Amino acid sequence: MIGTKKSKARSATRHALLQAASQVVLDKSVEALTLDAVAQQAGVSKGGLLYHFPNKDALIAGLIEQLVLDFETILQEEFDRDADPGTPGQWVRAYVRATLRSHQQSLALVASLSTVVATNPELLQPVQAYEQRWRQKLETSGIDPVRATIIQLAIDGLWFAETFRLGTLDEPLRTQVVDALLAMAQEHD
């Protein structure tokens, strides 16, 4: 019981530190993300921060991992609330809807962290394992794997455009594109 309480406390502290790091990036910039700034934002000592994240790269990796875990949670929620559970394409439809539910704060954080990841691509290694699992689920969702991949690439492209504010779609075109992707994920061969 005591071990569980300590584990929960560590997890809560780690989460609070990641929230503080997110705030530093969002309020200032990724360049302002220092261990000192995060410790100050979180109201902990630098030693307390170093206990959970031994360096800045570990902190950034933690932020990236948290973004992926948040997406995984949304993905499961969308899978569970699918209007046609157990039908082919359910996982693909969940992926489309989960991608669309990305929070503005998460989008801003991803955009900011992209500069760091560009110079240190090793930080994305944990994401690649998730990406592989998502791809496998897309390809085995019960619809044509090529169609599932096209849907994923299209929704990822829309997400990318909105994240980096590149050629975003106006309404009603955006809704029509999303509806078409969801319809493609509903079609059976």
C-alpha cells in the first residue's frame, strides 16, 4: 500500500512537472525551456526536477510521451463511442475523430517542440513504436489497407496543416473532407 502511494505521488509530481514545462513553452518559447525555468514554474527545487528528469532532453522526451499518451486516451474514447461498434473501419474512424480532437494547446506545443525534434530526432524514437502500432491497427481494421492508409495520410495532413497554420481549410469544405474520410472508413469491400 505504501509503495502504491509513493508511486502515485511520483506520477502526480511527474505530471505536474510536465504541465509546468508545457506552460513555459506555451507562455514563452521552447528556447526558454530550461530546467531552472521549469522548476520555478512548478514550484519545486531543481534537484526535485532532476529526480524525475535528469536533463533537458529527458524533459522534452517526457513532454512528447505525454502528448502521445493523451492522444492514445482520446483514441480509445473515440473507439469506444463509435456509432457502429464491431464493424470494419471502426479503428480508422476513431483515428480520424481523435486526430480532430487535438487540443489547441497540444497543437501549439507540438509546433513549438518541432524545432527541437528537428535537431534531435532521437527524441521521436518512442513515438515511432506508437506509430507502428497505429499503422498495424489501421491496416487490420477490416477495410482495404490501402484505403485505411490514404485516410490516415489525409487526416494527418489536415492535422499538420492546422498545427503549423499552413493552408487550413475553410468551412464547409473542412467538414465535407472529414465526412468523406469517415465515409471511406465505413465502406466495406
